[in-house]
Amino acid sequence: MSQIFGFAGENDFYRRRSTVYPNPKEANLFLSLADCYFPPPCKKSRIVAPSSLLFSAFEETTVSIDVLPDECLFEIFRRLPGPQERTACASVSKHWLSLVTTIRQTELLDDVSDKTEGCLSRSLDGKKATDVRLAAVAVGTAGRGGLGKLSIRGSGSSSKVTDLGLRSIARSCPSLVSLSLWNLSTITDDGLSEIAQGCSQLEKLDLSCCPTVTDKGLVAIAKSCVNLTELTLEACSRIGDEGLLAISRSCSKLKSVSIKNCPLVRDQGIAALLSNTTYSLAKLKLQVLNVTDVSLAVVGHYGLSVTDLVLAGLPHVSEKGFWVMGNGVGLQKLNSLTITACQGVTDMGLESVGKGCPNMKKALISKSPLLSDNGLVSFAKGSLSLESLQLEECHRVTQFGCFGSLLNCGAKLKSFSLVNCLGIRDLTAGLPPSSHCSGLRSLSVRNCPGFGDANLAALGKLCPQLEDIELFGLKGISESGFLHLLDNSLVKVNFSGCSNLTDRVVSAISSRNGWTLEVLNVDGCTKISDASLISIAENCHILSDLDISKCSISDNGIQALASSDKLKLQILSMAGCPMVTDRSLPSIVKLGSTLLGLNLQQCRSISSSTVDFLVERLYRCDILS
């Protein structure tokens, strides 16, 4: 107690008479209240503290993982047990997402292997194509089979996909085998180099409208992606021969190459490509390029495995180039040939190509103003295996060239097509009585205004086995001309835009070919009325596709179709038929039991409520209105 009472200060006890007893624990020595005086305490100054400081001792300090530097987060993420855990972390924030996508597959320390087969495919278009979305795709597909195919279609200069997005894909998707980049002006060689380094299994690469990608990016692909089998380059203004040389040296498995509108690609790049892929390259497309006759000579000599060849828009290739290509004896396996807008296609050049490609089965010759009847007939004579021949905008070719090619192609020719050939006129003399083209099954004549009844009558006799007939926009054919086709067993008939087609013709065709006719298109034939639909309902047993758009049909015709127990239509188009009204609703509902597609566009007499009812009732049918 002496230590308690023996202190100094303003609150010391004031002793009035006696001292404190030495042993206060003794009962007779207890200090009484009378022995002590307690003066009034001195007043202390008041201290006012902020409430935050007053209660700071009772508050818990918030600790966040975000205070860790990126290096620590990186180490944490790469030690997570598997791809699902990394996906969950990437969903927390964009920052974490970007960190997860920077981890290369070789840097992962999890026990579960991330080796994937690349069974998933993703496509990003327009505004959806951003770096953030690419990062999400990269992380999200890692644990679900792996990303195998990726297609990105940007929006030009406003595209939001950059090299960072490609880096995310490259580091997280080693199983990527197919990559398509379209209309992306914001990606560079750095992004393509990341893809090359991280996606060594890449087999298909499509670069279209990527103006900032140069040969350097293509060289990086060539060095790392040796399994490349398909390469497409279009409108890549900074890719030229150097990139193709690198591809030709490293990618010996190339099977398909398509190059279009790349001004820096010249003969040297094409020659290197063909000479190093002689035994693998099967498909080759050269379009809108500054190549010369040298490239075609190389194709004719080294294209030993080429089966499909497309040559389009080659202004610097002359007749000599096609002649040398045909005489190169290298295109023995060529199956399909397409030549478009090449000024070098002359009679002699095309004849040489026909003789040099004995196994060619399909040929499309388009926009060749120097090609005449003699060249076409000579080409047909040389192409003994030809099964399909199509001519487009070859205005020097006349009806004599067409019939001459039909007579000289042999029995293997199955399909013949004429499109926008203004030199075609009606025959004025008949064909030899013994002439025939028994193998022809399909005939298509589109927008050839000079094609008339005499030509159709000759074709009806010349080709008795016709099954598919397309006569589009031929206003010069009358009713008698169409009737020449009745001896054929028709399966598909398209008379769209033939204004002289009548009910008599449709009725004759339906009654004559009721058990074979599957498709009938009379779109825009204004003379077709309900009488044709009545005949179709009575005679056509297997018709599945009927187009009566812009015809003079009414509710009675639709009712006739619905009343048939034989008809099982799957596609019905009656767009632009103003006389079809809401009264046809019960008939359409009945037809809808088998319909998969219905076109009611521009049917002004059918109300929106009727269309809504049909959409709800015919849930299996796609309805256009």
C-alpha cells in the first residue's frame, strides 16, 4: 500500500494528521475515512479526437489479392490445378483475364495435361470481334476440348482486334488448326508471329484484306507451321514473292493455294510454289494478279497433282501462256477448270488446253471476248472426258458453236449451260438426222435473248434424256417451243421469267411427268393461273418444291393444292401474289403438315394476323413474310 500512496501528482492524498500505518493488512490498522482528506480534483482539459481515429482500433483492415504484383498473380495462376480453375479466375476481371492469357502452355505447372484435340470452332464478326472476346474464347475453350477452328471478320479500320488478341489465342490454343482473318487492318506481323510460335499445328490459313501483314509474317508461319495444307491470300497488298518462297521451302504438304488481288505476287513466287509442291498441290486459284505467261507455263509443267484450277483476271497472260500450259503435259490429273476474264483465251489457246487435259470433267469459260465457235468446237473435241460445260458472257459464240460442241463432246457430257451469251440466235436450219447427245441430263439457258423456239425444238430431239431444264428470262420462247420438251422425263423444271409460258404447257408437263417431277419453278410467269395448280394437284405425286411467285393465282388454286391427297410439298413459294388472301388460311394450314419452307413475301392481301397465326401453328416451317 505504501507504493500505492507514495506517488506524486495532482491527485495525491492530502494527509491532515497522522501518517499511514505501516501494515494496512492488520484489522486494527485499517485506514478510516476520517484519517484522509480528498480535495476536489483539478479539472483536466477536454481532448476531442476524430471518430475515425477513435474507432480505428476496432476496424479490420481490408486485404485484397489485387495488391499483389502481376508477377505473383502470374505464378499463382500457372500453378492452378487445371483449366477449369483458370477459367474461373479469368472471369473475375479483365485484368485477371489478360494475365491468364499470357501464360504459355509450356509454363503451366498443373498435374492435368492441357493437351487438347481442337474439336471446337468459334466465329467472331463485326463488333463482336474484340481482343477481350478473343481472350475469353482462348481461356474458355481450353478445358472443353480445345479450339480447332477460328474465324475473325473485322470491320476494317474500326476493327478492335489487334496483335494482343492473336497473342491470347496463340498462347492458350496450341491445338488450333484453322485460322481465318478477314478485313483486319489492325493486326501486324507481330500477331501472326505469335500464332506461328504458339500454334505449330496450324493447317489452314486464310488472310483476306489484311493490309498491314507483310512477307515477314508469312515467313514466320512458314518456319513454324510446316504442316500447312491450305493457304488463302486475298487483298494483302504487302505480301509478295518473298513470303511465297518461304512457304514453298518449308510447307511441302500444301494441297490448296488461293491467291487473289495481291499486287506484289509475281512469276517468281508462283514458280517457287509450284516447283516445290509438285506432288501435293491439288487446288490452285490465281486471280487478279500481275503474273505473265511464265506462271502458266510453270503450271502446265509442274502441276502434276493439280485437280482444280481457277485462272481469273490475269491481264498480262496472252494466248502463248495458255498454249504453253496446254502443251506442258503436266495437267493430266486436272478435273475442273475455270477461266474468267483472261484476254489470252483464244481459239488456239483453248484448243491446246483441251488437248492437254484429257481427264478434265468440268469446264467454265467466262468473259472471253476472243473465243469463237471454232475454238469452242475444237475444245470440245479435245476434251473427251468432259461432263459439264458452262459458257458465260462469251458473246462471239453463236448457236452453231453451242450445237457443234454438243455434237462433239461425246456421250460423257451430262450438263450444258449458257449464261448471258448475246451472240446466240435461233437456228435457221435443222440438225443432221443422225445427230444426238444421249448423255446430256441437264440444260441451263439464262438471259440469252436470242434463244428461241427453233433452238428448243432442236435440243428436244438432240437430247432425249434431259431431266433438269432451266430456261431463265427467255422471252423469245412461245408456247409451241416449250411443248417440244414433253418427250423428256423431267425431274427439275425452272421456267422463271419466261413470260410466254401458259397453263397449257404446265398442265402438259405435269400430266406427262407426274411421277418424275420433283421441282417446278414458274416465278414471274404471269400467264400461269389456277388451272395450272389444279393440274399439278391432280397429276404430281412426288413434287416437293413449287414456286408460283408473281403468278396470276388466287385462293381457289391454293385450295386445289390443299385438296390433293397425293401432293406432299416441302417448299412452297407464292411471293407477290396479290389475289391470295386470308381465305387461304385453312388450305395453307393443311399444306403445312409437310411444309418446311413457306414464302409469303409481298402478298398484300394476307394480313399480319394470319401470318402470325401461321408462324405459331406451323412451328416446323420457316416462313418468310
